[in-house]
Amino acid sequence: MILIGLIIIAFVTFCLLLSFIGFRARSHSASVYDRFRRVSQTGTRAHVIDFDEPSTSAGANPVHGGGGGGGHFPIDDAMWLSMFRRLNNLSRTVEAIKICLQSVLTNQQLNNWDLNNCNEGIYVYDYLLLAEHLSKNNYFVSVRSVMPANNCFGLFYFEITVLQMKSDLGVGLTPHTMQMHELVGHFESSIALWSDGSIHCKLPHVADVLDGFAQFGAGDVVGCGIDASNRGVFFTLNGNKISTQFLQADSFHMYACCTLVDMNDAIQANFGPDFLFNIVDMLPF
């Protein structure tokens, strides 16, 4: 776990270093091109160096200093220009680095619904990712994930596809102490977005119910995540982040949880790394 954290820090440092060097290179290369333009305007013979391929022509050795006869760039300017060109190529890899970090910063271990921590009225199948309410009594049943959020991974995020829903359904986070006959968002320290467009939570300094959010139903994809840096909880709906006031969980050590209300309600879980929501938008750079 510590090693993964160090790798993340190294990646962030590398990206910041690239940005700094790129800024220095751009400012320096501008003066070099201006110098070359002045040489051309005065009619002085100038030899253009191809920095990507070493020159094999006679007399192509760079001249150090500004002596008469030669219009070559000084070697230090050539090095800066070469570095600048290579930095342009490296900048194209930044997005690729972010995509790699997406899988590093989100759930690293395989996750699924926990058979040992789900209500007896829920049937879990399809690689333990699909959960269905099969109790003949229409009472609410809950299920939680095997793996909790982990500080080493930066972000914990998951998505739920609502396959079938009659009246109500809740998606959110809960501590390990919640029993699976409880409703997520109604148990102490839990928080959940419910299908009627309300957020239910048991957190200090926050109302138990926050209304006015988008409703969801069968066919929608609901996401929930928590940021390790500040324990901030966020929700998404069909790939778009839902704007809420800052919701801070009591602990980062939370589990994905879902409460189903009616018989035949069914959900499909996605614990990553490919999500409908662009999780890269949550990265700090």
C-alpha cells in the first residue's frame, strides 16, 4: 500500500516537473528564434541545425561563441530547442498518464457485493455484482461491498446501474457496523442518494435529509465516491456530477452500499476501473 502511494506521489511530481521545464524552455526558445531572425535579416550566413538528426556534412560542428564567419546557434540554444521539441512530445503523454492514474487512484483490489454482509432477502449473482430483491415480503433489504475505501488509493468510487425498481432505492456509503436490515443513509455515519432526489445522511452539522436533487429510476446509472484527501463524499447521475454542499464522512473507511425496497428490484454494480463518469475530473491536477 505504501509503495502505491509513493508511485502516485512520483507521478504527480513528474507532471509538475514537466510543466516547469516546459515553461522555461518556451521562454528561452523564443529568444533563440528571435536571434535567428536577426541573423537572417542582416544577411549573415546562417547554418540551420537539424536537432532531431545529427548532421553528417562537413563543417557542421557547432561553433561556441559568436566569432565571425559562422551563423550557427550556440550549443546551449540548440540543446534548449531540442528539449523543447521533446517536451512537446512528452506533453502528449500527460493524458495517458492520467488514464493510468485513474486505475491507480481508484479501487485497486477486485471488489464485489459481500455474500456475508447482505440481507437474506437479496440474491447476489453474476460474479457477485448483480443483486436482486427476492423476498416475498416488501420490506427493504441492503447489501454492501467486500472491500472498503482505502487511504492509499486516493479515491473510492463505484457506480450502480438500476436494472429494475418499483418505488424507491438508495445508493451510498456506510460503516461496517450497519446491519443489512437497515436503510443506507438512515444509519449512523451512513450517507446515500435516494431515487426520489433526496440525500439521506447521519453526519454532524448536516441535515438528515437534503432535497431538490435529480430523481432516478430503472436504466439510470448512479455513482458515489469519497475523496481520501478530505473525506468529501460526492454523487453522480448518468456520468454527471451532482452539485451538493460539502458532505464530509466521519471516516474514510466506508463501504459501498445499496438498499432495495420492493420485490424484484435489481441493481448491477461497477467497481471500476472503467466508469460512465470521467473519474479523471476528480484528480488534483
